[in-house]
Amino acid sequence: MGSLFRSEEVCLAQLFLQSASAYSCISELGERGLLEFRDLNPHVSAFQRRFVGEVRRCEEMEKTFTFLQQELRDAGRELVPCLESPRAPLAREALRVQEQSEQLAQELREVSCNRASLRGRLRELRQYLHVLREGQRFTSLPAPLGSPSRPQALSEHEPILDPSLLPHLDRKINFVAGVIHPWRVSAFERLLWRACRGYLVASFVEMPEPMEDPATGESITWVIFLISYWGEQIGQKIRKISDCFHCHVYPYPESEASRADTMSGLHSQIQDLSMVLEETEQYLTQVLDKVVLALPTWRVQVQKMKAIYLVLNQCSFDVTKKCLIAEVWCPVRDLTQVQDALRQGSYKSGSSVECFVQRIPTSESPPTLIRTNKFTAGFQSIVDAYGVASYQEVNPAPYAIITFPFIFAIMFGDVGHGLLMFLFALWMVLYENSPSLRQASNEIWLTFFEGRYLILLMGAFSIYTGFIYNECFSKATVIFPSAWSVATMANHSSWRWDPQPPATLPGSLPALTPPCSAHSSAYLATHPSLTLDPNITGVFQGPYPFGIDPIWSLATNHLNFLNSFKMKMSVVLGIVHMGFGVMLGVFNHMHFRQSHRLVLEFLPEMVFLLALFGYLVFLIFYKWIKFSAADSMVAPSILIHFIDMFLFTFNANNLPLYQGQVPVQNVLVVLALVSVPVLLLGTPLYLCCRRNARRTAHPAAAEGEQEPLLEGQEAGNSVNATKDDVESGGHSPDAEHLDFADIFMHQAIHTIEYCLGCVSNTASYLRLWALSLAHAQLSEVLWTMVMRQGFVGLSYVGGVVLVPVFAAFAVLTVAILLVMEGLSAFLHALRLHWVEFQNKFYVGAGYKLCPFAFTPNAWE
């Protein structure tokens, strides 16, 4: 997993690759995913680089693969991912893949074209056969014997070639037959009537079976038409109109014998074409089977090969043009693995000269590398969303593993709601290897799935804080007996405690039975609630073992009690959280060897925070410890004391908490005020004095002169580091703001932000109190307004009513309290970590190390 508390040490290195083995070495490095390559040819266009021809060849093969995949999709076939990721192909294997893929593509084109033509021809023959069958019904129906002569006005439903009318016809009757799309029938018939002025007889009938539309591929029921007309001009008009409506017109024999012969020939042709089409389909299936087996492997291989050539295009050649030089960012701990990968690549390519890696110094800031696993990835993503950590600064992610779920749970504290969230996350964790969960297309679901461990901890911490608040779906649980005795209080009041109370539900308070007297009735009329006085012996028996006493859920002043408790709890936790963030800055100062910042920044920051807000935490705990129920009426107000502390005044009406409180408060305020100028001017003056001392000791270095290691090298290039860089290990801790104005401006902004932020951030933590109170009240309203309505009746009808009531309660609980309130608490916890906690020590101005690696799902 690497170092989670601080990014790993990353160095700049050079790879010296022989031209013959460069491809194999890059392939081996891509399989291991260790290095981030830098482009040494930034000013060279992509079309002018050395391996542009190989990249284009890979792109041509990808186009062929796209065609093959489209053919599979059209055939309803699916690609199966590779179980094992194949390695990048060598030159001969790449040529073989290219030849075989092009051959399969050519076969698919030919077979698909032949199948399409056969299907089209078979469809036309079947349409022609249906046209002849349906047309025969209109032209070949004989007249019954002894029937009277038909009138000359023929109807649509009567055969137009009635034998009784043949002697009266002085013109030859011609026919136009075909099929038309059903959507165009009405317009076609209307135009025929208007254009031919009634010198025709048109008959339309639907085809008995649906057939495919060649234009859209949909299956439709075509309409057969048979038009009889007189005259050649009318026939020309009908044919032109049929062409305009994209009708399929077929020749229609005049005699019945010719039609029978044509139908017989059509039957034989259809049978022959069906056999040929079946064989073509079988051959196409065989070709598609070959594609299904080979295409996933080919795609992965070609994508890897293309990635390798793109990396090689970022390398530069030496003077002899026989060796490629690459610059990479590499974790120091992986240098031995890189050398081993280069050795393996040289061996596989058959090269006699091994490639090697050489570490070089640089003054550039290396990228940040923090290795994570499936548990820590979600928490690291939260930190990276604010900003990637600067190189080797303290990483807030390991601390957020505890603090983030805990702060969320403070606002979401409920045993029932936390348990539902925990079970949901536990289900995702247990089935995290399920392909249906990992490969879902819903982006919102993928977001939940990636943060399953975060949700798991948020649910677990919510259960814990729910027990602290003693809330389960807004109802209190009686795990331990209450520390308050109602019976003792009743015996000391005008009520009478019944020694034999009626039966009560398990865990409920004993029933109070008032005496049957006028005095008792009058007392109940004026005192609807019983006040428990802890000063009476036996009423309060000590603190509750864990969490809040359940009797507070029955009290009328429970909201006031919870407000006071949660408000002070929020302030205490907020100041502790901020103080922890300031202390983490010590590790940054020590790691970067900036010891002056410990005295000039850390110490004033801690003095300012503790002298003001740390003292506030002290007052809260001191008041809790010193004052009991007996003297709670004379307890002073902390808020008034805190205000008087800033005003340097004393309020006689507000008694002091301890002797000498005013002088102590004055000293603390003076210390806080004195720490501000130290924080503002300390670091700029120190850096200015140190720069002047160096300028006096080394005049040449003060002028900014840097001597390259080799002659003819340019300053600033990573390959050409200076002697100072080599001596300092490549990183200059003082290579920061050298201009005093810039240093002072930066420090002034930091001082103002910190001092004002301590005030605003402390108030910002009050959102813990507000959201916790809102969640509890919303849960109580939901129970009172919905679930409580299902308990109005204890009969069978009440049981039936309880089912839909519980369904509504469950839906509203999930939708409002779990989803909406959970999202709200998550966003507020995110803000408290980003703004209030991380800005005390975290810069977040780095950039991630993006290693060159072959992804396991590259086939997609």
C-alpha cells in the first residue's frame, strides 16, 4: 500500500533504450505500471514524429475491429472479455493480426453482401408470388351458369373479366400489379383516380404475411394492388405514379395458364434461394464465431501496441541514432523493478546490449504518489477532490478515515437510520466482486459503490452516536434503568404513589394514580406535569451509564437540554479538530527542514488558538465539573465571561468561575494579540536576513549564476542540473519566494486568514448542532405524523391500516431521512474537512503521478 501518511519519494530518471529492444522494454514497463513518461519532443507535431506510421497502422486495425464489432452487434452477438490480458504483439505477430483481421473483414463484407442480395431477391419472389395469388382472385373467377348479364358499371368486388362481358369489350384490358407500403395506399389511390379520371379499376388487399422493409429493416404488412385499365396512355400514367410512390411493380400475365406457369417457376426459385440462403447463413455464423474468439484479444493487443508507439514518440534519439532516451518520473522504491523490467525486455527482444535506468537530479517538483487500496481509495478521493497533495506533504486521508465518518455521525446520529445505512453498505462490500454491481451503467450507483467502505463507516459511527443520543427512529431506548426516580419525587409532592400500580408495558415508567380527593384534583388541574428536583434525596441517583437518560424523551424541556448539550459538544469537537490540524503542520515543517516555521508560525498559531478558544473549552468543562444541581441557579454564564474577556471588563452580575479569573483572561488576550505580529512578520524577516547573509557570503550565487554540470548545457533543463541541485539532492528547500514583497504579502494573507478563520471556523462547527437537531426533529415529526397514525386502533382493522401506514413511513424514511438528510450531512462534513481542518496545514498544490500502465479492461 505504500506510505499513506505522506506521498512516496519520486525521482526523475533517464532510460537508455536500444532501438532493437525499445519496443519490448516499453511493453514490459507498461505491464508493470511503474513510470510516468515525459514528452521530450513537445514542439514536434504528432505527424512529424518517428513512429507515426506504426500509430496509423494501429488506427487502421482499430477501424477494422470497429467494423467487425458492428457486424457482431447487427447479428445479435456479444463480445466476451479476455480472461487473461495478452501481451503486446511483436512485429511479426502484429502483421499476422492485421492480415487475419482484414481477411475476416473482407469475408464478412462479401458474405453480408451476398446474404443481403439473396434476401432481397427472395423477398421480391415472395411478393411476386403473393401478387399472382391475390390477382387471380380478381381476374379468374368464372361466372355461375345461368346467371344474368352484369351491368357495364363494374364494382370493385366483382371480377372484371366476366365471360359474359367479353363480346361487349371493344378494347384490350391491361394490368399493372405490385405491392405498396401501407402508409401510401390512400394517397396512391386518390392520385390514380384524379390522374386517370376513372378509366381504371383498382383493387387493394393486404399481403397474407408480413415482410421486411428494405429501407428500415422493420417487418410490415405490404398491400397488393391490381389495376386494370384501357388505353396505353392511361398505362403510362399509372406506371409513372407507381414509380413516384416507390411501388414494386411486377409483370402480370394475361392468361391463366401463363400465371400458373409463372407461379410454379416462382415456387421452385424460392426453394432454391432458401437453400442457398441457409447455407450462406451457416457460413456467416462460422465467420462470426471466428471473430468472437479472436477480436477481444486482437483489440487488447493493438491498443497496447498503439500505446507503446505513442510512448516511443515521446522519446528522443541520441547523436548516433541507435539509442532512445526517455525521461520518467519513478518511485524510488521501484527503481530495482524498473531495471529488472528493462533486463527482461532486452532478453525477449534478443538484444545483446541491455537497457538501463539512471537517476538524475532535478529542481522541479516531482508528482505525488499515494498508493491506496479498495478501503482507502474512497477517503483519498475526498481529499484529492479538494486538491492533490503537494510533494511529500502530510496526507489528510488517514485521519479522515476516522474523523469524516465521526463528524457525519454527529449530524446523523440515530441507531435505526445508521443501521439501515450500515446494512446497505455491508451488502455492497460482501458482493463487491459481483460483475452486475461493478459494471452497472448508472453513474449515481457507481458513485455509491466506489464509496461503499466510507458509507459502511458512516453507518457504524451513526449507530454509535445514536446510542449516545439515545434515539432510534426518534424514540428512546431503555437499555439501562433510568437514573431519575419518579416515585421518590411523587412521594415528596402532593401526589400519592400507588403501591400497587396497574400493569404497564415493559420498560415504561410506573403509572401514577392520584388520590381521590379534591385537593389532588385541584393539584392536577394546575400542574399537568411533574417536575423532578435532583436536590431531593433519591430523585437523581447519578449519571446514566451510557448516553442520554431515556427519561429526557418524556420531558417537556428535553429540547432545551439537547440544545445546550449539542451546542457545547460542537464547539469542543470543532476546536479539538482545528487544533489537531495545526499540530499536523509540525510534521510538514520538520520534513522540509523548515525549523524556523516551528517558532515563527506554529507557536504563534497554537498560542492564538489555545489562548482564546482553548480557554473557551476549559471554561465549558470547568463549569460542568464545578457546579452541581445544588448550586446550578447561581452558575455564571460562559458567554458573558467570554465577551467580557475581549472587552477587558468585569460584569458584577455574572459571578467569576474561579479566583483570579479576570487577570488570567487579560493575560491570555494579550498573548493572543502578541502572537499576531509574530505570525505576520516573523517568517518574512527571517528569510530576508538569511538572504542577506548568503549574499554577503556568496556574491556570485546571489546574482543567480548557475554553473551547469557539463559544457554546452542549458540551464533549467531537467537533464542539465546544476551543481547546487546535485549537492542538495535535487530539491532546494529555500527555492521559494525570494522577493521580500511577495513573501510579506503571502504571509499577510496567511495571517489574516488564520486569525479570522479561527473565529469563523469555530462558529462553522455549530452546524454539527444545527443538523443534529434538525435530523432528530424531522425524525420525530415523521414518526408522529405518519407511523403514530397506524396505532390508533387495536382491532383487526387497525392491523390492516398499519400495513400501508408502515409502507409510507418506510418510503419517507429512506427518501427524506436517509437520502436527503444523509446527503446534507455528507456535504457539511466535507466542508468541515476541506475548509476548517485541511487549510490549517494542507496546501494541496501538487499533481498526481500518472504511470504508463495497460488497463485490465482495455478491450472495452
